[in-house]
Amino acid sequence: MQTVPPPAIRRLIGVGVGPGDPTLTTIKAARALAEATVVLVPATEASGDGPGRAELIVAEVAPGARIRRIPFSMADRRGISEKRKEAWLTSAAAAVEEFDGGATVVAFATVGDPSVYSTFSYLAAHVVAQRPGTEVEVIPGITAMQALAAESRTPLVEGQEVLALVPVTAGLDRLRELLGAADTVVAYKGGRRLPEVVGALREADRDAVLGVNVSLESQRLVALAELADDEAAPYFSTVLSAPRRTTAGGAL
Amino acid sequence: MQTVPPPAIRRLIGVGVGPGDPTLTTIKAARALAEATVVLVPATEASGDGPGRAELIVAEVAPGARIRRIPFSMADRRGISEKRKEAWLTSAAAAVEEFDGGATVVAFATVGDPSVYSTFSYLAAHVVAQRPGTEVEVIPGITAMQALAAESRTPLVEGQEVLALVPVTAGLDRLRELLGAADTVVAYKGGRRLPEVVGALREADRDAVLGVNVSLESQRLVALAELADDEAAPYFSTVLSAPRRTTAGGAL
């Protein structure tokens, strides 16, 4: 009599690898990357033929990991673009291929946190639809917002303050609205519209700090007062505007 | 001829140790805790004579660390209370005492992230005022908000969505205002006013998930629909209300 083997357990893990400094990865993330059968990493246009930011981190914290690059477009200025959709469909197809080839754990490494402006949930939905029973797990990671707060020693929120995280892709009016509604505002993905972001911050009589490549050696931190009107910054820049605090610890 | 020794380098590090699961601590944080001369940990009323949450994490990720407990009050329902002020003054005095006793690196371990509703900036300002030249560093940590998003597999923000983090101590009107202004709202420190928070969420026709002790074995996740009207939860509970998403990956 033939025995039917138990269904293979397949796990798909979205792993946040933090903002750039490999040591800002969590112990849990490093272990998951080391134990995965394969680690999918986004390969963006920006990194050309070389490793992207996620891959550099994975290579550092899980040196033995088998890495597979997925062509990825970060150009989502108009929301979830066709290119981005294509990228997550390609990721999903790669994950399914790996599972069908015998992989038990497929990790998808994402810069920052998979729960914050990542496409991991789309990818996971597609994989689960194609291979029902796949277990999905998410391991959080340090975001650029947190790294910028730490490096500039600007508390994000204290006491009863409210924090808002706004993608500049949502529009300048949305940014202005939140500058009025929240005590601290963090603007993501605004590098290419930096002069307009700076204008909105000055209009609202705000202090702020710009962070580029935060936590990496190439890190650049610039206070709003020192920013030129036509300052340029890469797409993935972070602007943190905290209230002028009057409490004892407000100014470090 | 007598030579004057160079001034001692004193470093004060605010170390985020994450939400509870010790493996959610970053590699950088674990190293800083292991290398510190002494690690100050808050000892709250809740933990009685036993170790608090931060101490349990430190003991796990940096087993050889010298730990010093600081009596701490988490009861800041009325903002920055006298008790809390007393606690950070006690922390500052302990840090100064350690530096004067020869410590070169004093770490202060904080659950979550030192930049998010922590008193580390107050503590640091007091220490620097008393011992000028002390270098201050902040190492970010995974917040309860991120752990809840990961555990409940609810993306915090996708595409052009705006995220707001609101402490319920700021008032129910403030919470209602942000429920109108942001796509995703995370409410912190609302356990004791949970029925009112639930009421505001239902009024706004929102989905939500409540998280208690997220990432620990005692973790409890409850969907809004399953919450009793008079549901009780501890002070440090997290409520995450994300939009009903229509995109492919919205529902995992």
C-alpha cells in the first residue's frame, strides 16, 4: 500500500532588513535569512548590474545565503505603477518556482519594514493564491524614519504628540493638511519634489531635517535652515519635522 | 613634569530593545548592551520586585551585562507627570554616578524605540547639562506598532496612504480627528479607555485589530468585530486601524 506523503510545509517570509547599516537588522531577521532556502532581493535600476541595498545587507548578516535577484522598479511616483506590478508578479513567480523546486522557506528581503510602503503583501497574496497552504510571515525592520530620528537625535514623538507619515507622492496638499493636523510629520519619497516640500514646511513655520542614505557611510543630514531653495535629493529621502519642544529634553 | 590625562570619553546610549521578543532587538543594540559598562533598565510598578520587560530582553541578548534597575513610573495618563519626571531625574543621577565612578559607556534600555514616547531625550539632556562633553547616541528599536502590523499581517501603509500614530492620552477628539485625516491610525496607550476607542472606531466605520503583549508568548490579537463593548486591556495596548484595501494584496 502506498502512503501519501504529508503536504510539504512552505513558508514565505517578508524580512525587513532595516535602512542600510547591516547591524540595524534584527536578530530574528538575520536568522530567518540564514535559514531560508533562498532569499529574493529586489534589484533596482539604480544599482545597475551590482548588488542593491537589500542584497548588500543580506550578504553581510547572512553570508551563506543563496540570493536571487528580482528586477524591481521603485518608480512609483504615480502610485502603484504597471512596472511595480510587474515586479511583484515576477517576485511571486520566482517564489512559486522555488517552492516547486523543493524550497521550504523563501525569504523576501525588503529595505526598511515590509509593513511600510513595501509590496510584500501583494507578492504574498499572489503566492498564496497560486500555492494555497503557503504560510506567510512578516519580520519587521527599522525604518528610515526611525534611523533619521536616531541619527539626528530628534525624538519622533514625546508625551501626547501625534506623528504622521506622509508619502509626498500623495500630493503637496495632503502634506500641508497633515502639517496642520499632526505634531510631527515625516515625509517619504519626496526627494524629487524637495523644493516644494521645503516650501510647504517654511509656509507652516516648521523646523525639519533632511536625511539621505541614513545610517550608511554616505549619510547626509541637513537642517531645513541650511537647505538651498533648489536643493536636490534622491527619490528615497526622508524629511522629519518635529515640533519645537519646550520641555527639558527637547533640545539635545 | 606632570602630563594632564586626556578628558575621558563618556558615551550615553539610548538603546531600543524592541517590543518584547528578544530576537526583535537589532544586532547593533545587542552589541551596545554587551559592551556598555552598565545598562540602566526601567523597573516599573507592574513588574514588582521581578525584572521588567526591558531587563528580560537585555538579560537574553547581552547575558553578561551589568544591569542597574531604575524605579520608573509609566503612569503618564496626564502627560508628563511628576512621577515620570522624578524617574528620569533618577535615571540621570544614576548615569552621572556611573560616569563619575569610571564608566565609559552607560546604556539606557528602552522597550520599543527611544525616539517614540520614551523619556530618553530628557534623561540625556540632564546628563549632558551635568557632565558636559558626554556623547549621546540613539539606537532605534522595533515598535509595538510594527510588531502588531507584522503579527496581524496588516500592512501599516501601502502606495500613497498616510499613517498617524496617536496616543489616546491626547484625548478622544484628537483620535477622531486623525481617524478622519489619515488612512491608517495606530492608537497607543489606550488600554484603559478601550471601550471609548472602540466606540470612535465603530463610529468612523473602521476595521481594526487590538494587540496586547505583541511578539511575546502571552500575545493577544483581537479583531474589532470580536471585541466586547466593555473589553478591558492593559494600558500599553496597541490598536491598529488600516483602510479596507481593494488592491490585490490587501487581504492576506
